[in-house]
Amino acid sequence: MRNFKIIIEYDGAAYIGWQRQKNGVSIQQLLEEAFGVITAGKVTLVGSGRTDAGVHAINQVANFRSPTMLPVERLFRGVNSILPPDIVVKKLEEVPLDFHAQRDVIGKAYVYRICNKSLRPVLGREYFWFIRYPLDLEKMRKAAQYLPGTHDFSCFCATGTDVKDRVRTITDIVIETGPDGLIEITVEARGFLKYMVRNIVGTLTEIARGKRRPEEMKEIIDSRNRNIAGATAPACGLFLKEVKY
């Protein structure tokens, strides 16, 4: 038996998310089917974690075990030859049998991209949230200072989620303007709740528009109440940027 680690990039727009589900096509499903064809056997992927419907990934990580004797390079070229154009395996390597893409994670980074202009652009609209109202990045950064650390982030957890423990640790948050003029909000944590980043971004944009004071971020976190926080930002602007081991 051999263990393989893969790094995947994908456009999540056409999928119900990373994880296999009965109500649609997932990225995991297509990858497992593609590797199954190449290895001529059943393949079960273990992902570093889920991404939701419409969310993209720059560097998602997964692993799978297989008795295949095919060389790594042949596996790599073979799977990419049959995957759809919106999914690609960027790297494939053989790793020790005890490597586990989910259990061994020590941190993740997500980046959310916002286009803040008065006129909506057409090109690239699938990969950012367009906001026409002026955003004050300094107010956004002041509010973001309350996020790092270990907190109960129930206020940013998706409604109806059955997760009992909602304590998470945000290790860093950076808000900057990228070279293409888009606002990029990068959040690093050891783990995330469902919709956590999108709910944080939705709240930060309300503060940046002057609807709330930056200091209210602490009150929102302390409330542990989802109804107090801002609206959920659209999935299209969110990317899984990095998984750390």
C-alpha cells in the first residue's frame, strides 16, 4: 500500500463543494473517479477540510492510499489528462503511510477578494465580490484587530450548524490591496467554522461602509449571536489559499 499527497486548484462555481454529497457533483467525487480510472481501483480521498459550494481553492490538500505500482509522474499526468478544465492537480507526491491530510493540519489561510469600484467590471466577476459603495480600509483594519486570538466565534457560524464547540483561534488577519486593485482579506486560523470567513467579511464591509463602528466588532464577538453580525459575503470571492502542516 502507498500513500499519495496531492495539491489541487479548482474553480468551485459549478460544484456543491469539496465533499461528496447526494444532491450534486463535488470536487472530491470527480477526483476520486479520475484517480480510480488511472489506478484501476477504488480511491477514497481525505481532504484537509471542506470548502462550500461556489468556493474556490488555490492550494487544497488531500491524500489517498492505493496499491498501484504506477510511477508518481504517470499518476500525475494521467489524472490531469481526464479532469475537467476547472480542476487541476498541481502537485502529487508519495508520502509516509501515516500522513493524514485532515488530522495533520496545523493551520489554514483563506483569502477573500473584493472589487470596490463605482462601475461593475465584467471580466473576472466570478472571482470577487463587487461592492460599489466606498469602503474605508482603515476602519476595516481597526475592526479586524479584535479578531486574532482564541474566541467563541458563534457570531460568525452558519445558522443551523450542529457543531457544539465553536471556539477557534485566528492567528492572523491581513487586509491589503492587491496588484490588480482588488481588496484582499487574508485570514489564518487553526480551523474554521462553516461560513466563518464569509460572515467575518460581511461584517467588516458593513463597518467599512460606516454602518457600524470598528469597536463594535468586540461586542459582536462577545455576543456569540449570529443575528448581531453582518450578512454572509458571497461564495465567489473566497479562496482556500494555503494549508499548513
